[in-house]
Amino acid sequence: MPETPKCTDEILVQKSLEDVTFFGELVDRFEQKLKYYILRISSFSEMEAEEILQEVFVKVWKNLREFDGSVKFSSWIYRIAHNETISAFRKSQSRGEKEQVSLDEELFCIPSGELDIPTSLDQKLTAPLVHRVLNGLPKEYREVLVLKFLEDKSYEEISDILKKPMGTVATLINRAKKSFRDSAERQNITF
Amino acid sequence: MNPQKLSESVLKKIQKENITPTGRWYFIFKNIGFWAVFNLSVLLGAVGVSVIIFAVLETDFDLFSHLRGSGWSLWLSLLPIFWLIFFVTFSGVALWGMQHTRKGYRIPTFRLLGLNLILSIVLGFVFYNVGGAEKFETIFAENVPLYKSFHQRRNTRWMHPEEGRLAGEILELRKNKILILNSFDRSTWTVDYGTSVIHIPFELQKGHKIRVLGTQTGKKDFQAKTIDLWRPPRKMPFWGREEREFFPRERKPPRDGREKSL
């Protein structure tokens, strides 16, 4: 596979369209991030997440010419990953499959100081609790909290990923934060 | 599965199944398609608005005190419900179309709705002023079964002399304030308008189409209380579209607009 260490994602997209082998590098760049993202917003196992991920990259390849640079490539690829995960989740629900929740808790390490988590606390200690609270939240709240605090995306990026206006994203994040606090209180979880 | 394996397996799948990226034109046409849906829906919404304006201006509000029936049923019978639903439906389709354009999701829903409403109302007024509303409604009534045009419904409302409503064309003006009226259902009526109030800014003439509120006094005799033109001349608030077709061809109304009673 050709080495392109200083290429931006956008240039790599152009190169991929000329030579499919460059697409492998795009896969490498986003594989881990997207896998974590899929695991954070769903309750799929790692193996299921990897299957979804493969479908995500095939879909990215099929739609690569749709990407026109009007949004960041990372936002565009996260959007596809998001849609594929939701689609896979619906399929699994229609098959009556139960949610799988035994995940690596470190995926839920929220930086201290965010979501009312005191800076003095160890992220590794709070991660299982964050995971438990997030798991009990409605899907749309969970999505925005994951994107904002675990994926560290800006409001504009979240808007592009979820295809929602920025004002709606801001409102959702505020409501989600309140819901997170309330849910934590109900479960007697204090950070 | 390690990262190397995934990229390899993805490339392998792409090459094995000969998967190629969809052409850019597909996405361009898809975007154009959603814009077309938006524009077409705004236009159709505007047609709906123009017909609603037409329906409101066609409503004889002076009838309310004369019509029988409960207030609500009367209002409902006069409201252009079909066209309100038509407008709301196409506003929804316009919203859907815009939200599916490439960057449409960035615009808040209330702003999109506001934009759609403003465009539809402005275009609706334009459409009404150029006479499109009436033509569209007529074509619609001719081609859609069960749909009765506002004209048909209005004619029906005014063909009830037993309930004090009569409309038609003046055939003859006689002495002692008597006129002969050919009603729209082609009966000849003798109308006494000696004590009536005439809301017409010029003298009655043969050929005028009028509507009369009053009392039926004989088999084909009618005592008028008020007389109005069947379709009074009106101007739209933005620019004038006078409906001169309802005046006799040989004479136009005087410019001073005085109200005369005969």
C-alpha cells in the first residue's frame, strides 16, 4: 500500500478515486475511531462492530464521489458510520436480538471537568459509571453526548454528522446534559 | 481483526466484487431533484394560497345574517378546507425536499417553514392577480370528480328565493322600480326594488349580474331588500386588478365611485 504520511483526508480521497489502493490508508486512518464510535453509540459487541465497520467502508467507497469538501471528511465518514450503526441496530431489534453491554469501559472515559465530573477524579474510575448512565439515556441524547464529550467533536461537526441545525444540536446537548445528571442522581451515582 | 486486516479485507471485497464509486452526476442530479421538489412544492403551495385568496374574496360575508343553519357548519361550508389541506401538504413536501438537499439540514425547521410561507404567500398574491387562481380552480373543478368549484357552490347558495336569496342577470328595467331578472337557473323573476338599498356605485342597467337579498312574495315575484353586483369590482392591496368583465361592455363605472340608489 502506498505511504502518504502528510496527506490530508481530502487529498487522500482524490488519490483513492485515482487508485483504489490509497483507499486502504483512509480505512486505516478511521478504523479505530469509527469502531469506538460504533461501540459507544450502540450496544454491539466488538465483532458486530467490525462487521458494521466493513460495511461502512464499502459504503464510503461507493459514495466517495458524493464527498465534495463542503464538510470535513471526518464528519462525512462519521455520518455514514452513524447511519449504518442505526440501520444495523434496527435490523437487530427486528430480529429480536438482545443488547450486548459487556464493553471495554475505557471507551467511556470522559475528560474530567466535563459533564459535572470533578477534575480530581480518575477517568478510569468514572468510566464504568459514565457508561451505565449513558446506557440509560434516550438514543438521541446518548448520540450527542458521545460526539461532544467522547469523540470531542465541535457543534458544527455534530451538526454535519447528525444532519441537524447547529441550534438544534446545542439544545440537544443541553437537554442531554440535564438528562445525564438526572439519570445519574436516580441511580445514586455521584461523580 | 487488526487494522491491517480490515483495510485489506475491504480492498479485497472492493476488487473481488468489482465495486466502483457511484458517478458524481448521480449525486448532482439527486441534489437538483430535491431542489426541484422544493421549488415545485412552493409553487403548488402558492397556487393553493392564491385559490384561498380567491375563495375568501368570493365569500359573501353579508350572507351570514341571512343564511340558515348553525354558525359552525356555515363557516365550515365557506372555508376553503380542501385548499388549506393542499397548501399544508405541499408546505410539508417543500420542507422535506429542502431538508434533503446537500446543505438543507443546516437551516432550522421554523426558518424553512417561514421561508416557505413567505414565498407561497407572495407568489400566491402574484398568481391571484394575474388571474391564475380562478383558472386553476376552474380546470380543477372540471377534471376532478366530486369537486365543486366556488362558482358552482356560490350559484347554489344564491338559488334559494324561498330563503330570500336570488341572483341572475337583469333582462329589463321597468317603471316604478321593477326589474326583470333572469336567474342563473334560467327562471324569469319580477323584482320590486322600491324600498331596497343598492350597494352599486352606478345606475342599474340591463345586462348587470346582480344578487338580491329579500323576500319571495309570489311564485316568480321577489321583494328586494339589498342589491349588490354579483361580483363587485375589487382591487388587490398591492396593485389593481379590476374585474371589469362584470360591468356592461358599453359603459364603465364612473370614477367618483358614488353610491347611488335608484
